[in-house]
Amino acid sequence: MEDKLKIGKDPAEYAKEIRFGGVEGGGSHSTLILMDGVGTPLTEVEGPETNHWALGIDETAARIAAMVQRGKENIGMPESVPLDALGLCLSGCEEEESNRILANAMREHYPNTAKDYFIASDTVGALKTAFDNGGVVLIAGTGSNASMITNDGKTITCGGWGYMLGDEGSAYWIAHRACKYVFDDIDGLFPAPKPISYIWPALRTFFKVASREEILPHWYANFNKTKLANFTMEVVTGCKKEDLLSLHLMKEAGEILAEHVVALAKKAPRALKLANGGLKIICVGSVWKSWIYIKDSFLNKIHDSNALDELSLYHLTVSAAIGACYSAAEKINWAFPKPYNKNSEIFYHYRRENYVKPVEKIKSQPVLVPCNTASGN
């Protein structure tokens, strides 16, 4: 960039020629945004999942390059001209060494995609979209993850270990838990905490099967995390019908998501917790669309933990790919105004001194009581 400016080009004119890209990549889909040097989004492209732990580095790189190529076509940018920088905020990009390997694969196999790269977890993209001075992001979509960036730029994480070792509170986790409750209850191994009278038929309908044995291929031979996670929509439907097990599953999800916040709050600097509105948390992912069913258990867990006295929950009003673009610009030390206040909005504010725990409504199904009962000492 310095070489072009040295030849006398007006900085404002040159800024409009700069091209940044940002990819928000999750376990089910990805979004690319291309932006110019003054921060104006130019185009948005939807693409498939881009988690390299599930796909492999080569396939992930190919998908990213294809999305960028489509974006260039949309704005009339020659394929041979690379972006000045590309930010990749992807699910699975928590580890520095694998991020370096992905960047090298992009440079080697797709040299015209971008001149430079910023690669980090999908949590970073959400945070960079919403806040300029640190905060927490809590992802609960197909998978789950939580991350905190402190005021001095330090990153602290909780979760994000994938479906084998984590994903607590995610749509996949809820679906898996629902299925396990049914299997264990029918086996007589562990009784489900609530009747399986809705969840078990819903599972059979969802998978188009008649028995538990017929469900097994979906969890093993034909495993598809995104498809399995979609069963959580049936759980939400059950909540609307006041099915007790469905409500219990969402309650558990709310509790475990709150535990992520508690874990990070215990490590948060005072400056973050004492900011105006308390600890700022960006909530990302489809599970948050069912806030009504996780709200009470989430807030009760926060309240009982005594880990913090105030927090504000936000959701993004734009794609987290915007934050990936911001990160790409920062990677090459290019600055422009960022409208953080327009990129997110608050949907719940918790303050300890004002919080009243809701009284749990007790619902039960009719129970048959034997006519002859005996009492023992």
C-alpha cells in the first residue's frame, strides 16, 4: 500500500480501491463480505460450512477461494487481482498451528485470493463486529463456543471443543441429549427426567424410522452434525406444546450456556465487569432464537453463581463477517471508522439488585395411584 501512496495517489481515492474480505464460518454455513477501504460493504456471499476439523485443510481452502471468487465476480473485480487482506473467523480455528497451515494452503493453492490473512475462531469475528474494547461472545448454534477478549487484547476461551468433547448447550447437544434420554429410558438404564411421550414419536418422525435400531446409521455410518442438530427445532415445537421433556432440555441448555459465562466472568478484569451495562455478551447462533425457553434457567444460574453483578446480552444486527473484515484491515494496519453501535443491539440487561427469580410452574401428567397402598417404617 505504501508504494502506491508514494507515487502521489490521493489517500481518499486510494481507500476506495482497497478491497478487504471477511468470512464468518460455522458448522452449517459460511458468509463472505467484501468491503472497500472506507468500510463500505460491497457484496455478501453465502457458502457452505468451513470447519477444517470436519472437512480437512484442502477442502476448507477450496471453499473459501470459491466464495471469494464469487464475491469478486459480484463487484466486477478481476480474478487475478488478490484482496488486500482476508479475515477468516471460522469454527475450528482456535489453534495457532493449524491456522498457519490453512493460511499457507491458501497462499500456495490460491495465490490470487488475498495478499495477507487474519485467521481466528468464529467467536473473534462476532466480538470484532460488536465491540471495540473487549467483551464476551457466546455461540450456541450447531455447535457452541465462548470467548472473551479483554481490554488489553488478551483472549480467554471456554468450550469450543467440538461434538466429541464439547458443544454443550448447542443445537447438536440438545438433539443428542434428547435421543439419549429416550434410549436410556426405554432400556431401563436411566429413567428420563420427564416423560418421553412427545420426544420419542418426534424422533421416529424426524428420522423416518420405526425403531431405535433404525436411528443408529444417522449417528454413525451416515453421521451429519448439522442434520442431527436440526432435531432441536422439534424440541422447540415440543416446548410450544408444553411437553415436559422438551422444556427440560431447553432448561438444561440455558444452564450450561450460563456456566460458560460464569467461567469467563471469574477470569474477567474489573474493567470489563464494571463497564456501563456490565459485562457485554454477544449471543450468536440459532439456539438464542428460543431465548424464551432458556431465559429463566440461564439467568438463575448467573444469579446463583455470584460471579458478576451486571451483564448485557446483545445480538448482532449484521453478519459477523463484518468483524472478520475489520480484523483483515487491522492485520495490515489500515484504519477506518467502525459503526459498532449499529452492528448490534441489546435484548436483555441483568442487574443483580433488580433480579427476581421466577417461580417455576409445576406441570405434571396424571399419575395412576394403586388402590391398595402399604406404608413401611
